[in-house]
Amino acid sequence: MREVFHQSLEDVQGRLVEIAELVTVAIDKATRAFSTSDVALAEEVIEADAVIDEKAVALDELAIEILARQQPVARDLRIVVSALRMSASLERMGDIAEHIAQLTRMRFPERAIPKGLKSTFTKMGELDVEVARQLTELLRTQDLAVTESIRNADDEIDDLHVSVFEKVLSDSWQGEASATVDATLASRYHERFADHAVSVAKKVAYLSTGDWTPSTDALDIITQS
């Protein structure tokens, strides 16, 4: 019975990794579509979001089944409950990638990125893709050293997010109302994507350390053991 239970927990981890991989593909395509006004690529992201949603629902159903049949306690219970919460964050990350793609489609054939902000959004997109890749690696390997890289990238994205608001609120901004809305929404989407990744990373760290905000020293001890 315990062997079946542990196989189920491994299945949960595998499904989380699979969803994270799909989210990585989605944000990569979405940010490239946003940068180049590639509406065909944007459509791929929008259509593929249903797959992410379906896999997240299937994972949730598996987790609930484990709770009902196995009645896990202590750390095993935390793993299952955390998986439900991580699934929700990953599903939301997929939705955010879809939102970025929808902005691209909505403004086509015009560019969705307002004039003067292309380099900023290009960098935000690159960082979001890297965050997604690192999160997938974290879920696959449980290597907590990766959490520091995710947090650092999130800090960079936060700074870029602030710079977008400073730009559109400055006296030199000459964009129309639609451009201001697009810039504000897109920046928020990029920023929230990374926030969800940090949330998942914290849950992974918690399962290993029992601490929601483990110190760097604690992470070093774990990763070297």
C-alpha cells in the first residue's frame, strides 16, 4: 500500500513538471509573439492554454483522490496540499501567457508594444522565460539553489515593471490612451507571471526546510547535503 502511495506522490511531481514545461513553452511563444506582432504564434498560445487547464484539473483530481483514499499525514499531507496550490499557480501562469498573447492578437496588425518600451518588454519577456525554465528545473530536481535565481530574476522584473509606470506617467510620454493601457497591462502580466513562479518556489523550499522563508545559509546546507 505504501509503495502505491509513493508512486502516486511521484506521479504528482511528474505532472507538476509536465505543466511547468507547458507553461514555459507558452510564455516563450507569448513573449516572442508580443515582441514581433506574430499573431499566428499568439494564436498557438491561446489555443494551447486549454491543455494546461486540463492537466491542472487532472492533477487536482489526483491530489484529491490521494487525500481521500490514503489520508496522508505530516509531510506527506503537506506535499499533497502544496501540490494543489502549486497547480493553481502554474495554471494561472498559463493564463497570464495567454493574456499576453491576446494583447498581441487584439492590436494586430499594429505592434502591441508602445513606442519607446520595446527593449524593456523584450528584457521582461526574456526574464519570464528564464524564470519558467528555472522553475521547471526546481520542480524536477528539488535543487533549492535554483530558488535564489528565481528570486533574483523576479527582482529584476519588478524593477522593469516600475520603470514602465515611470515612463507612461512621465511628462515626456506621448502615447495614446490605448498605448498606455497596453503598456500597463502587459507590464503587470509580466510581473505577475514571475510572482507566481516565486510563490511555487517558496512552496518547494518549504517542503524541504519547513520554513516559508529559508535563509541562504539554510539553503546552502540543504543543497550541499
